[in-house]
Amino acid sequence: MKSPACCWTCKIAGPCSPTTNQPTSPCKAGCETAGSVKQPQADSAPPKGLCVAQRAEKRLLRPFLFVHPHPQPPVNYETVRGALTNRGLVQPKSQIELTPTDEEFYLSLFGFDNSIFEHLEVNRDPQTGKTTVSGFAGSYFAEFLYFDIDRDGDLPGSLEATRDLLRRLYNRFQLSPKQLFLCFSGSKGFHVGLHQSLFGGFAPSPQLPLQLNVLAARLLAECHELTLAELQTKSYEAKQAGGQFADVDLGIYNNNRLFRVINSRNRKSGRYKVGLTSQELLTLPLEQILTLADAPRPDYKPEAKLTAQTPIPDLSALWEYARTLDVAAFTKATVGSKSAGRGSGPIDRDFFAPPTPGNRNNDLFRQACHLFDHSELYESHVLQLVQSVNLSGSDPLPEDEVRQIVKSAFTRTTRTKGQAAATVLTPEAASGDKVEIWSDWTEEWLDYYTQTPSPMTCLLPEIDEDQEMSLKGKLAVLIGSGGTRKSYFLQNIIAQNVLGYGNRFLYSSMEMGKPETVNRFLDMYFDAEDGVSASKVLQKNARENKEQTRELLRMGSQTVADQLILTSNGGKTVQDYERDIQRTIELYGSLDGLAIDGLSAMGGKGEETERYSRATLELKELAKRYNLFILLICHTTKACAAHTRDARPFVRGSEKILDNSDFSICFANIIDVPRSTPENIQYCSHLAHVKYYNKRGSGKMLNQLLEFDGLRKSFAPSPAPLLNYPDHDAFIREYNKKARQAAKDDDPF
């Protein structure tokens, strides 16, 4: 009987012991488990099957994602077994078994967030049923930075190049070969993996494949003491001469790349991809390494705990460089400099070459994007050019697939241009208004419904279904009196979108101080401990050991990274928010949502009614032009009690607030009937009521009872019938009825 794979790190650390069901090498705290090893359950002792690190770490390190079913941001991988044409199957990583196999077995080099499943459905061929991960616009994940070292036709040369890279990594960064994940690929080369912990962690991002490409190039440049421009030139020259730089393939970091799984068999060579120790790779003759690859090595384990290494400052600095590099500007500068010196540079010369098998979609997509970015050609013209390039290849793609690639490139480039150029509140933008005809609007309609899906959530499934998870370009107002937990709900929406869907949000807390804001997000992100909220536990830990607590917070922050942008300045106008949006897009490349707490703290001139009306109108325009989901907290007049379930008539300032929004959510507290009297209303701390009204769309109205977890500051739909919890009028009627009945029962006559 095969022992189960313990967790994802066990693909390199080896299987569980069949006698103790423990990993032979501990995985990082909080990692997901597979097979018969169970995941940690909240509010219970760790089960026997957990790894050593998970037993040792406090439950505080296990993230809790609100109403999301996973304890960590979900990560999914494309799996391919057998032929490379068997693509399109994406699975959660916890469901993928990484056991030795005699067949070809590949995983995508990068993981995908949960929006990949909607992408697959949207891009499914109605005739063949096949689908593709190409063009995915959500967030990508990576656990390792891999180097693929392959000198085609010269395996001894590939081995020497790998050994040379290990020596250079040690000399430049004092990175021991024992800290690396080393493999023979089973065929023509070797794989060297550097775990993300060495760099301080790779934040999930739509740009992660490109960022790791830059990181790999910069790291090689450092090892060889070259600038990036020199590396680009030498790499091109080496490819022509078969020299040293040609051994490291810098073309593997595209977003749909597949990577062979360890202990799987290469059909052509008959050998397996196997793990190697540093001593084996550095000292064994090639013949002995090939002998090791004649069979799987399920007992192989690295010489160091790869998944929890201390960041190396120089590597962290390289990652920060790669994460923030303006790749377009760099490429333009380096290509321009080479062109000036010796004609067209290597990138220009090869860019429109026929697509290579296994990378056709990616090659054609890049070519189409380049044409849209650097020309005024119409979509039909770009399609003709890209199709010509496609047909010049040895194995061209079907015409309908090329058409979809060009459509995706058009959508991607026009969206980027639109976000970068939009200035909706300036006089210039207003003067640019024009009269449009019907075909202009139908074309926009086509673009809207064929754009790459970017799902978002409003926390409640019924609202998501009514909005079709398509919230960009919309303004939602959250209305309620003080103490109805509007801000908690808003923060839950932000966190769910950032962690669960990889969306980037700008959050303006205005009315809330920084410490309280941090406390709330800590409670939402980390699990409570022994009935004490995470923020309280961390406050105590900080007083006892500030540096240790800082490290805990740093580990938690890796998941959020630059997906959550914060501002606490009060008195902001819509023009201020537009500048914040433009700065965010300039620095980080995109923005998906803006959350403002709240309208009454915004600045501007004029009376309150005029200011609120103008601000919401401008925010709605901001949502449309920047394609953002904007959430705005609105307060009520004093006439609105905390138990008023429909707060819309009491919204403070102007009814235009409702007219300018796409939908509203009203918040109310639930009356604690046993403890309340008409003169002294008490509320249930664990329950809340929301009333949703889709004003501009379906007209749907929803009354939903929610459970509120005070420790985790999270909401979930309650299974209890709402009828069991009367509103204020029903409570008063029932209370008076019981009082009359009691008086009647006490009447002796």
C-alpha cells in the first residue's frame, strides 16, 4: 500500500512515514495536506496526521478567510497527464497527488486563484468542450523561482552549467547548494529551485510571471556581474554560438508554462525526473546520475527545510527590484540602445517569428498585444497579421482560436490604456464628451460581455448571483445608523476580494484610526486563540517580544502584499481619490476596487445636500471610467434607529445618493426579544440584518439574517428563519399583546 503524500512540500520532502503517518521532513506551518493527512480544524486540538511544524506553531498562524471555505487563499494548478495536448484540467492543489508515476505528468509552473474556473468556462469551446488557461487575468502564485538549465544535445555541458550556477550563487549570495531544490529533469537538463522564503515571499499577482522573469534575469546578471542590458545582449549572442548563457532558459516564465513533476517518467528518454542532493549533483559522474534516474526516488528529501528559510537581504532586494521594475520602459530602452548601435536588436528580429510548438498561444498573444500597443491598427488588421504569423509555423492553431487570442489581446491592452489615461473629473475630460451613435454603444456592449472575466464578491452568495459577480463599474452604498456594523461588513468585502480573488483594493478608513483598522483586519485574517481574538493575542505578544511579533505580521503580510492600499486622511474629495487611483495604477499596474468609510467625512464645498449629491454622482462616474467597484458607507439621520431595517428613507444628506448608486445595502441590529421592553431595546450581538436592493438592475430585494462572529469579526448567512426575529413594529405589537393577556389573566373578575 502506498503511503500518502503529506502535503505540497512533500513533493520535494518525501512521503509520510507509513508507521507514524508523519512527514519525513516537516512542512511549513499551515500548509495544506492531502491523502489521509487531515487539515487542522478550527477550535480543536491538531489531529495526529499534522506535520511537526504545524504541531509546534500556535493556531494563530492559521489564517481564517471569513466565510471562505479554505483556511488559506485558494491555489489551483493545471494538471496534464500523458500527452501534452491533454490540457485544460485545473484542480485545487490539495486534491493533486504527487506520487511516483510511469506516465508523463506536468503541473503548471504557476498556480491560479479561484477565478480560473470561471475563465475556463468562458473560454470553453462549445464544439469540442476543450478549454484553456491562456489569457487568464487573475492572480498567479509561485512557491519557487526555478532555473531550467538545458544545453540541447549536450547533457555533460548542461551538468557543468548547473554546477557553475551553484558556485556562482554561493559566491555572490552565500547561498549554500543545500538550500536549493535540485533535480535532474529526466532528459536533457537540470532544474534548480529557490524557495520564495529566501526572497521574503512572492505576493500573488496578475504580474507574477513577468516579475519572476525579471527576477531570474536580474539574479543571473548579479551572478555574472553584468547589467540587465548586457545580459540581454550576451544571452542572444550565446544562443547563436551555443555558449554559456544559452543554458539557462529565460523563456519558461510565461503564465501557461508546464513543469514536469518530480518522480514522473519522461516518455522519450525512459528516465524519471528525480531529486538530487547537492553532493550528488556536484560530485557524481553523469553516468551515475543517469542511473539514479532509471527509477523514481520517493525517499529523496532535500538537505534543508526549504519552505521556511530566513530571507537573504540581497535576494529580497532583487525581488523588490523585480516587483517594481517598469518592464515596458526597460525593454524600450534596451531595444532602442541596441538598435541604434547595430541595426535592429535581437528582440525586434525574433519577436514576430513563427510560434514554437508548446508555446503557440503565448507567442501569438504577445505579438498581438505588441501590435495593439505600438500601432493604430484596427482589430481586424491585427487579426490578419497574427494569422499570417500563425500559418507560417509548422503546426498552426485553428483560426477560431487565433481570433480569440487577438480578442483577448485587444481587451487586455485597451483596458490598460483606459485605466492609465482616464482623468474623468478634469475639465479636459468633460470637454471631451461627444454624441455617440447606436453602433458605438453596441460595440461597448460586446466588449463588456466578452472581456476577460474578473470576478468579485459582495460577501453574500445571493447578492453575488444577482450581480453575476460582475461588480466593476458600479457604485454600492452601505446605509445604516451608528453601531450597525457597516464598517465590519465593508472590511469583510475588502478582505474576501483581496485574499479570495486576488483583487487590489484602495481602502480609505477616514473615520477610523490606524490601530483599530489593523486590529480588525488581524482578527479577520488570523484565527482566534482559546477564545481570545487574534489582535488581543498579538498585542500581548508585541509587549513581550516585539521582534517576534513583527516577524509573525510579516509572514501574514506576504499574502496581502500590495493588494491592499490604505489611506487614513480625512476630508478627501473625489478629485483626491482620483489622484490616489492614478498613483496606485502607476505604481502597481491596476486597481479593482475603492472602499470609502464614509461619505460624511469627505470634503468639498457647499451645503451637505449639495456636497453629497455631487460626490456620489462623481464617484459613480469614477467607477465607470476606471472600471472599479466602489463601496461607500453612508450614515443616517438621528430619526433612524439601529433596528430600522430599511434605512433608505433616512439616508443623511440627499436622496440623490440612492439615485446615483447601482445598489444599496441597509444594515440593522436584531432585537433581543427576551431582554427588551419598548422603553429599553436590547440587541443580539451575534446577529445582524441586511436589506439589499438592486435599483438599477434586476430590482431584486433581499432581506438576510446574518451571524456575526465577534472574535473573527466575520459575517456568514444564518440558517435561522428571519421570521423568528421580529422587526420593531412586530415586537411592539407582540409585547403589548402579551401585556394585555397578562393583565387579563390577573383580572379576578
